[in-house]
Amino acid sequence: MDTQKAVGFAAEKHPDFLEDLKVLARIPSVSFPGFDPKEVERSAEAVAALCRARGLEHVELLRLPGAHPYVYADWLHAPGKPTLLLYAHHDVQPAGREELWKSPPFEPTERDGRLWGRGCADDKAGAVTHTSAIFAWLRTHGSLPVNVKLIIEGEEECGSDNLEPFLEKYAAKVMADAIVLTDTGNFDHETPSITVALRGLAALDVTVSSMDHPLHSGMWGGPTPDPVQALAKMIASVTDAKGRMLIPGIYRGVKKPAKAAEASLKVLKYTEKTFRAQSGLFQGTKLMTAPKDLLRSNWYWPSFSVNAVQASSRKDCANIINEAAWCHMGIRLVPGMDALKSLEALKKHLKKNAPWGVKVEFSGESASPAWTTDTDAPAFAAARRALRKGYGRPSVDMGCGGSIPFVGPFAKALKGAPALMIGVEDPLSNPHSENESLHLGMFKKAIASAIHLYAEIAALPSVR
């Protein structure tokens, strides 16, 4: 099968594919509450139009009550060949602090070999990777070597809350032999990567109070328990000086990385200097783990973080003892940890370590499990061959420190079909923060790899 013809065509048409991405990235499709849902609708329509223009069929918007629209499209004219479900999402994070952007967040701008703008990497580039590879096959061969279905979600960034009902309603429509998900990253822009493990998240809001109204810190300070200090002591009790959690039994069941992932950890060179450069960590700030364990700690060990704290505010600061303090905190979970049990263990520990009899209340609780996959399925070998051809170097298996809510439900709905997580981000993409960007050279290689992947999958006697 002449994949090089399609790859050559994709290289020639790359400016057109880049323009496809810019068109989508100009739409501020923020799916969070409080933002205009009409923009997410407009984004879905634009994705649907792109699918039609690039040769896909049966294009439609799939809906659920109260949910942002999903885009569906397919091409199913390869009898006897596997069917791939290609996933991406077209919604984006809020722009954040617009004054920190070096160019307008919703005006995609080429600079220094990258395309800057919200959604340029996460995950509109993933959607365009799919449509571009499909178009290259159709224009050079008149057909695809496999059957494909596309699902481009519209509410991934706000938690995919409607995904499970969606998969129940449209189970027959999304059924496939394997799934290719683009909402992940590469180790760097030169090293193609397959994500094989995701951390889960057990999170909650904690409110600590000791009285029914604020008090003057001079008139009442001394005998009055300060809930801000109480909360600080509770937070401090969760970890030791190295950041290791002190919650009883929290590490019980933690699994070691799979053999292929362990092998990649030994191959990948990731220095403290690189970590500091990519994270922006100050030189005088110490690491919470040994430099040799940076990747292992981020991908395969659980961790605790406090995401926000509030008691009064800078604007309203006064000489008071606050009546209450609030924070949002969470544990990043790894395979082998039970999400609900971990959440309950955290709550029990916080209550036990609450000083002075302060009132402790929990709300906003969520618990999503970690995810990992067996990479022995033939589809993974095919993906590794495709990535090597597309990037010109071997791929690695890697973990991801974050959580991606849709992966577990999709894997379950497809009854254990291999989930190939092959993304278009790199450590400098800065998704969810200001100055998000896409490495343009990597984008071109990602499209080439997708072209090769279809051929590699088609050649397999079985993908599972």
C-alpha cells in the first residue's frame, strides 16, 4: 500500500491544513458555565463543515439535553477491515489572564516555529490531524485502508459530564475495533509517544469555621481559634517534607509501571535542568523528589495538591480573625488506587487532624479513577511502526500526570478495544495556561503518522 503518496500529498497541502486549524482556533469555544454556549455551537458547526470538506460522510451534530454538541462523521467503505474510532474535542479552556498573552488568545499567530492561541494544541490540532490524514488518503487513493468514525466532543474541558449518557444513547454509532485519541502529548516535539497511563483525581472543597462572623484580631485575638491557621495545620498534616502523603493506607495497591513503560523510563533522558526550564521552577526552590525519579514521580506516583485557598481577600484584607477558611484540594491517583476509598481516607485524615474542635465541612466531592492499558495488543505494535515512520525515530511509552475523564468510559463502551493515545502536544505547549501553542514541525509529523497508522492497522489480522 503506497502510503508515501498520501504522506507527500499531506506535506504539499500542509498550509491548507494549518489554515483549517486557524479557522477552528479563532472560535472561542469555551465550554465552561458562564461563557457563551453559542460559541461552542458555532465551533461544532465549523468542525462539521471541515469534516464534509475533507471527504467524510454522515456528518451530524449529536446532542443530549443540557450538553454541548458532539460532532460525528464517518467513512465506512473498507469491507473486512477494522474500524477506528478517532476522538478529539473542539471545546477549549478559558483564555485566562489575557494581559499575559503575547498575542491575542483567539487569533492564532505563527511565531518561532509554533502556532500560538487557545485550542491550537488542546485539542483542535487533534481534530485537524484526523481530518487531514483522511483527506490525504481520499485524494491520493480514492479510499481509506480502514473504516473510520470520528467523534469530536464539545465538553471535554468542563469535565465530560454527559459522556456516559452519550455513549449509552449512541453506543451502536461509536462501536469500533480500536480508538485513537489525540488529547495527549509527546515526551518532546521530536519524540513520538504513546500514553499508556493516566492519573485519576480525588478532589473536594474543605471549609473550616470556628464562629459565625469575623472578629477584630486585637479585641478577640489570643483565646479565639483562627480557622485559617486550623486549615493550614490540616493541609500541612497531609504530607511530609518530601511531599509524600501521610494518610494511612493511601499507597496500598499502587501498581508498578508495565514492562514497556518501565523500559521507556530507562531510555528517556530527563534532567533537572530540563524540568526547571519547562516548569519555570525557581532555581532556589528544591525538588520534591530525586532528579532520577522526576518522570516516575509525575507519571506513576500519587501526589497531593492544594489548588485554591480563600479567607477574605487581598482587596478586603482587614485586621480580623476570619470566621471561616476554604480550600480546594485533591490527590492525583495512579493505577491500583481506589478513587472513592482514597477520597474517604483524605476526609478522615483531615477531620482527625483538625485542631481546636473547629467545624469541618466537605463539598464539591469528585472521584475519578486512574487508567492504564495493556500494550500487548497488535494495535500498539502497529502504532509504534506508524510513529517511527512519521517521526523518523522510535516511539516511547509514557504516563501522563493529569486526568482525562473520557478515556475510561470510551474504553468501557468499546468493550476493551485498544485505546491508542497519540497526541499533538509537547512540554512547551502550555495547555490550560496562557500562551498555549503547537509545534508546527510536530503537527506535520503527527499527520504523517496518522496516515501510516491507517495502513498499519489495515494490515493486521486482528487489532486486539
